[in-house]
Amino acid sequence: MKGAVFTEFIEFVEETYGFDTADIMLEPVGDNEKIYTQAGNYPFEELVALVVSVHITEQVAIEDILYKFGVYLFKKLVHMAPFLVQGSKNTLEVISKVDTYIHIEVKKLYPEAELPKFKVLKLEGNNLEMLYSSDKKLEILAKGLMIGASKYFNEEIVVDYRVVSEEPHTVIFNVQKV
């Protein structure tokens, strides 16, 4: 997983839960120093360990941490890579371009990035139905990113999802602009 996600997660924890929680989260475990750089690549399991540390320290549900991080992360990603929203006029347009534009551009910058798959099933008016597939099971983070996109465009959306398959892990998102 890209180091930028790790460094942004650390900043998110500092801003949301405080420096003490971030320090506890980053305490070395054995030989693992927990030092991350934006350009680095790290195992997904390390991010899971960081999230679990915050969960234990703050007594906050893992889903809440991931959701809030997704909302936070969207604006950071746009700051790092403005092309993410380039040419898009609204939230549904950005969300619908994840696999056909955004992930293609991300792969150009980071060919080794392991990205989830998104497929638009239906886009009609103010409604978007989308398939999400990833073995990492981070649909709650994806939901947070979608809400972050709506905040960026100063729009209100409702995002619901349901798991339709465990192997491979597949979710259907329903996004409605209100």
C-alpha cells in the first residue's frame, strides 16, 4: 500500500484524536519501527495494525475510524493530485470516473499500487449504482471518500451499500444526490 496513505493516516490521527494517540499508534513493535514515507510501499497489514491501535486507544469503532479517514483523505488526495477532479462538475461525475479515469492516472504515477475495482452499473440523474470489488474490504473507507467528494463539491449525497459476495469480496454502492 502506498506510503501516502500511511502518512495521511498519521496526520488524520493527530488532528482527530491527538498527538498522544498518534504516539501510541507509532510505538515500535519488535523490529518494526513504524516509520513511513509518502514514496514508500508498505504491507496492508501495517495499516490495519495502525487502525486497530487507534480503535483500542480511543475506544472508537474501526468502521468509524475508516469512514472519517475517507472523508478526510479525499481533500488531501485532491491537494496532492488535482487531476482527480479535473473536468468534473459534481460528486457523481467524480465517483463514476474512479476506475475509468482516476485509477488509470494513479497507476501511471504508481504502477505497483493495488487499487480496488469499481464498475458503474447505472448512472441516471441523481442516482449512481456502482460495483466495488477488493480483497481488502475497505468499502467503508470508499464511502468516506465519496462523502469527502460531496463536501468538496458542496453537495449532499446519501451513500448506502450492501455486500453481494464474499469471494471475491464485492459490494454494490447506491449513491444518491439529495
